[in-house]
Amino acid sequence: MTNIKTSKVAALAALLGTSTAFAQTNQPDQADLWNGDVEFGYFQLEGNSEESSVIAKTDAKRVNGQWTYDIAAEAQNSEAAGVRSAEKYALSNRLAYDFSEFNYSFGYASANKDRFSGYVYQATIAGGYGRRLLKTPKMTWDAEIGPGFRISEFENGSAAGDGQVSEAILHLSTEFKAAVSETATFVQKLSAEAGDENTVTKSVTSLKTKIVGGLGLKLSYTMTYNETVPTGTVHMDRETAVTLVYNF
């Protein structure tokens, strides 16, 4: 049964990828349609204690007619006293189609691996309806809702005694973006994926300022909450990051 469910997720992911390829080839290729950020942060402490941390992120968007394609990737590694204390990777794809100025449909797929979360991995695919609640030259606010499917694998087995859990979910998300000044942008993202076995919620609050040219500085605060976690693992993860940003 698990193999059948996994095959369904793979088929849906392939369908989303095919739609993405169509969106990209539907019009002549134009490099200037791509825009986004590349982030890098590094921290090292030496002396009475030794600690180092590396954060790398990228987020790119392409608008092609009524299609919008987003891809995001993230990697983080930390060590304290020579012992790995954090290691996580994330990749997500999102494809949206505008059928009016304020309404759109979307498809979304993501995969996350966090060595210290108690999960081997979490993979999600979802799709549904999106609505632009606010659209001005300085502010935008979008909200999305739709059904989806998630596979989660626990490191030490779940509360139900099965290391892998597959379930239908309800995907909810919202993003508010505001230009605070000519050089600063505030972004608040909230998402929730609710299922019978687990509900995952995430909040990302960030402020990005432009320094010179395409270079900038970004301060972000991320909270991720898993309702169901293995024994000995906390429900809430918090991350504060300061990164150097290159905008393209």
C-alpha cells in the first residue's frame, strides 16, 4: 500500500513538473523574466566555546504571461564543540496560473530533511485555489487553500508504531509583503498542512534591506511546529538568521 501511495505522489510530482515545463516554453525564453535572491550566512565563535553555522538559501521566481513559477532551496549546517548540532535541507516548487487579476490556481510540491527533527524526511504535494486579498504598488497579500498529500518518515517510528506515515492533508498558506521604504521590504509568510496523523505549521518573518547595487542584508525569524513528534523531540523549532543577500 505504501508503494502505491508513493507512486501516486511521484506521478503528481511529474505532472507538476510537466506543467512547469509547459509554462516555461509557452512563450519565448527571456532571461529577464527571472528574479530572486541568493542568501548566505556564516557564524563562528572561538574561545571558551567553539561554534560555527552556515546557512545558504535561494528563492527564484519567473513570470511568463499568466503563469508564475517559484523555486526555493535551503541548506543549513551547524557545529558546536566539533559536534554537528543542526543539519537540514529543503526544496520546494510552486506553479500558479492567473485566471483573473485577483484569482489563481496553484500546484505545490516540497521535500524537507532535518536530521535533528526526529523525521528522516517529509514530502508534500498540494494544489488548489489562491486569492489576492490586497494588491497595491507597495503591498500585496495572497492566501491559498487546497487538498494535498504528505509522506512522513520518523527516525525511531511514529506513535502508531509505523516508521512511515502517508496521509491526505489540507494545505493553507498566506503571504503578506510590504515595502517599508525605498530600500527595505517586510515579508510575513504563514502556512499550515493539517492531516489526521500530524499538523505542520510554519511562520517566516523577514526584513530585507538594500545596501548597494544588488547586495543587501536580511534578518529573518522562522518557527516550525510539528503536532506529532517522536519521543524526546520538541514540537517547536525556532531559527533567527542574519544573511547577506544578492538580488538578481
